[in-house]
Amino acid sequence: MKKTILTASTALVLGFGLLASSASAASPYGTWKRPNGTTAKVWKCGGKMCAKVTSGKNAGFTMFRGLKAQGRNVWKGDMKHPKMGTLFTFNGTVKLRGRSMSVNGCMIGGSMCDAETWRKK
């Protein structure tokens, strides 16, 4: 009887540990590595999502400010591209998939688009 309770307790603790680690991996907030080697910080701002390049070329450049949640693990709104500066605004979509996040943006009716996948640091 004691062995059964101990085994059940151990399984329960391990199960909660797995749930906690998958929940933390599923957070969009934190530091992300971009394909070009720079990093970006993503944080919650006023109930929305913001991101800024934090290292490498274009450090300090705000990529998006105020993306709105559009369901589970999807955010949409205006974003900027570090290579194009603040002149152009893209219609952006961010999709979280575990420890990776796709960042997509299009402008001029979808005729000019760019996408990259970020990896959680």
C-alpha cells in the first residue's frame, strides 16, 4: 500500500513538472534568437505583445509594439522590419510553436512579404 502511494505520488510530481516545463516553453515572452544571429526581447505591453532587437546590428530597433492576441498562440498587428527602418509598416502575424516562433509580415496588399523563425534562448 505504501509503495503504491509512493509510486502514485512520484508520478503525480513528475507529471506536474512536465506540465510546468511545457507551459514555460510555450510562452512567447523572453529572449529569442533570430536567423541572422541577433537577439530580440519579446514582452507583454499593455496586454499586447512587443519586441525589440537587443543585440547585434539594429540593436534597440522596435520591431513590433502592440500585437493583439488572435486566439491561442497567434498575435497580429503592425510591425517594422529592421532592414527597412521605420518608414514602412507591415501587417504582421506571430505564431508560437513550442520553442520556435514564426514572425511574418506583408505590405502593399501582400505583394511584399518577409518571414523568419525565431528560436527561444
